[in-house]
Amino acid sequence: MALEDPVIAPAPAAAAAADGVPTRFACFVAGTDTEIGKTLTSSAMLYALVRRGVRACGMKPVAAGAVMKNGELHNDDADQLAEAGNVSLPQSLTTPFMLEEPAAPHIAAELEGRKIDPVPILAAYLEIAALTDATVVEGVGGFRVPLTDEYDTADLAQQLALPVVLVVGMRLGCINHALLTVEAIQSRGLKLAGWVANTLELEFNFADENIAALEARIPAPLLGRIPRLSQPSAAAAAEYLDFTRLPNWPVRPTK
């Protein structure tokens, strides 16, 4: 990689484990493509965390496609994450790079005369982690989307060094897309912690057979299968997902 990796402090989870304190939950949600269900899955995860009494916050480090509302840029994905969590933090932390043009991030940033820099993203993540019990970081587009000429979302995921949850959009070609993405995740030395099958089409022939083929080939648990929802929401999607097999997933407090 052309960019020099910035030096960051040990992740809070690692420090907590060293002190004998229960580790916190964090993960990076990647997708096999854009518009594949990453936000729905991330929001469902945040919803499930909040239901367990956990202070949870979503992070969308880079969002391309924003509109001005009440004097502040808003992106639908970032807004959904904020709504699903229960820790309200400034947009400068949860989305350090909010871009107006709905295009590939490096193109959208160039149109605004900006360059996406990993340092403020990593610093923002560490600040969010210090203020919460759980952080869900959602990627942008697929796993290898360029952020600059030298840096992409896979580089960012590698620097964050979080377990990855992969969202697979169930449609023709999904097996190839999913397995190539799994290879890319593994090649970065990242842990693939689980995957989600998200139904994109009302009629997809051999959906069960495709999921079975993926289960046999992806070395991580299937966390659930989201059907085509008439009214997609974090709560509705969470009904079909089981996150308890993810590393450091919090145990529901006993009363």
C-alpha cells in the first residue's frame, strides 16, 4: 500500500481484555456490492444491541450522496445508523467524510476538492469506542471501493482490524461475488466473523440452493436470512438474524 499506515493506540477491546475487563463489541460490516443491505444489517445489529441494554453507536466513515437538511448534510444510511443506536454523537465523529455527490467516494471527494484521509477516521473510531460499549462500522459500497488513488475500503478495514460481517445480496451471481469478497477479506488477515443473506429480488430461482452452496464454502456462520421486507426496518430485519455467534457479542444482563 502506498500510504504509510498511521500509528494508532491499541484498540479499547484489547486494552480491556488485558485488564481483565469484559471486552467490548465492535465489527466492520462489508458487502458484496453497493445497495446490498449493509445499512439494514448494521441497523438491525444496533437495534439488537440496544435491546440488550448496551450503549451502541453506528459509524459510517465515508458516505457519498448527501443532501442539506436544517443546515447540515444528511445521508440516508448514516441517518438510519444514528436512529438505530442509542448514543448520539457529532456527525464529525460518526461520518468524518460526508460527501454530496452520489458517486464512488474518490470521485465525490475530488468534486468537492477534498481527499479522504484515514487518520481522522481512525481517530474518530477510537473516540467513539471510548464513549460506547459497542460500535458497528459500516463500509461504503463493496469491499474494495477506492477512497483515494492509493487507498480503499479494504485498507480501512485492515487498519481498524475489526471482525468482519459480510452481507451477501441474494441474486444471480451472488456465489461468485461472495466468494471473491471472502478471499479479499481473508487476504487482508481479517477475521470473517459471520455473513448475512439478504433477499434483494421478489423472485430469485434456487435461493435455497445458492445459500446452501455459500454455507458449504464460506468459513463463517450464517447469521440469518433476511426476506424481502415490505417495510424494511432495523426491528423487522433483526427478527431474522442471530448475532450471538459474533465475537464479544454481549450477554443479556440477568435481572
